[in-house]
Amino acid sequence: MSSYRDLKIYKKAFDLAIRAHRATQKFPKYETYELGSQLRKSSMSVKDNIVEGYGRRKYKPEFLKFLTYSHSSCDEATSQITSITILYPDIEEFNGLLIEYESLGRQISTFIKYVEKNWNNL
């Protein structure tokens, strides 16, 4: 692993952040600045915390801290998307995003456990 770009969780988080951003552009104008803004921030935070943690990977506690932040942001995005699927069921992209963010959360959790056990081998 020579770069954070090599991490599957980063690749997926980046893809989902872009897709979430594009999907929020389908909101009514007033919602673009409310729930849309919150989702854009949390989805970008997932990938950005993976990057920051990777940059601090020399220090196991720092790496784990930022991976945990990433997982928390993923949970936040999942919660926001859950609300969106109820409030705006006609914007179908969010149903797929919900499933994929739930999957990403599990993948980040698995990676955290991997780092806890194998940090010296990274």
C-alpha cells in the first residue's frame, strides 16, 4: 500500500461522495442548503478522514482515530440518507446510496479491526 488511493475503502468513499453530491442537486432549492449540505459534508468527511488517517499511519493511535472519524461520518451519511429516502422517495439514487453506505460502514469497521491487529505489517 503506497498511497491512500490504494485502499478499497477510500476508492468506495470517494465514489459515493461524488454520487451523493450529484444526487443532492435533485433536491428542491430550499433543501439543497439544508439536508443536501449536511449530506455533502458528511460524505466528503468519510473519504477525507481516511486520507488524514493514512497520512498519520506511522502512529497507530492517530491512524485508528481518523479511521473511527471516517466510520462515524459514514454513519452520519447513512442516517441522513435514511431520512432522505423517506422525505424524497422519488429520488431513486438514494436507495442505492443507502445500501452502499451501509456496506462501506462495514468495510471501514473491518479495516479498523485489521489495523488494530496488523498495524506493524502495514
